[in-house]
Amino acid sequence: MSGPRLALPEVTVCAATSVNVSATIAALRRCTDQADFADCILLTDVAVDPGPGIRAIPIERLSSGRDYSRFMLRRLIDFIGTAHCLVVQWDGFVLDATQWDQAFLDFDYIGAPWPQFDDDRDVGNGGFSLRSRKLLEACCDPAFQLAHPEDVAICRTNRKLLEEEHGMRFADRRTAERFSFEREQPNEPTFGFHGVFNMISALGPDAFWEVYRTLDDKSTALLDYRGLMSQLRSGRASTSRRYELTKDRIGAMLRR
């Protein structure tokens, strides 16, 4: 028998985008299908009806990654009225609500670990991340250095400022590993994930292609193409065998 449905009355689940809106709505829906949030908002300049349970809020167009970073660092706070927000993107959302740990709310920022860094500032990815409203406020400090990408600006460029001047708490690596995964495959179930290169194993191939076909901007998928190919060539051999996803097929799909 399944347990009670996850209730997160202190968390707003949100996404900001001007592209791949249908896929972003699907990602938000995958979150609300598993948990009850205080609010669920889609911040976009695109005129769209996201359906029940998701509020579309108009914003200025985000024409680039830098626009997105600036918005997340300076404007997101204007739309969050809860103690925390869960940031999702079209390729990052809740996988397993049973993996939620209430202790996640003890931190001001949690995102998947970054294996490319070997210091104590290796947490974490912003594409699926939990952030406190206090952190959003701290990012508006005039001393905060605006930079792109926004997750690196928060977790590395300005981390000292955020910790020492604002008392922000970043999750330790072990907590981040339980929360989400991106560039490293997890050793145990996680609450969520980020990365197009993880979507086939997370959703199954049919669901992945269904989402992919809705994309109006495939640049993100193309940028992560190498990671997706690496996944299919690596130890995740069962994924390749089971679904018979060849490099030629994926390459052709990603370039359509």
C-alpha cells in the first residue's frame, strides 16, 4: 500500500522559459502529479493555457541563456511567496516523491553535484534545484556579481558572499546526491534529476521522444547530445539493448 501523498505547503514549484513551453508544462505536471505544492507557476511571455493546477504568469521574453540567468537572479523573487521554491526545467523534474526528505528544507540551496569540480563548491546544478526565498533575496545584494550561468554564479562565483554575509546554507554533497542527479549516475533513487541525457532512462524512450517532438528550440538537446551518446555507450548497456536506440537514430532525431 502506498503512503500518503507528499504535501509541500512551504514550496512553490516554478519554471521560467520562453521556449519549449509545452515540454516545460509537462515537467511541471510531472511534479504536481506526485506532490501537492503551495503553488505551481509557469513564468513565460508565451500566451498559453497550462491547464488546471498551473498558473501562467506573464514576464518579459527570455531571449537567451543570459536573459534566463539574469531573470533567475534578480526577478524570480518577485513571484515567490513561500519559504522555498523548486526550480524545474523541461528536462528536469520530480522522479520519485517518496525520496523527499524534510531535511532538504534546512538548506537554502540544493542541486545535483558537479563532478567537474573537486573542491567544496561542487553543489550544484540549477536546472532542478531547491532554493529558499532568503537566497533569492540575497542574490539581489548589489555586491552579488551577476554572471552566466546563474547556478555557477550562485554556487561558486558568489558563494563566499552568500555564506559569510547572508548566512546561506548550501547542501553538502551527500544530501545533494539524494536530492537529484545530473552528470553522475546515482547509486540510489533520488527525488529528481536534470539533463536531457538522463531522460531516456528516466522516462523510457517512447515518453522521451514524445516530449522531444514538442520542442520548438532543440538547442539544449543538441548541446547535450554528446552526453546522451556517452550514456548509451557506457555501462548503461541495458538501456541501449532494451530500447535499441542507436546513435544514428538519436542523431537524426536531434537534428530534425
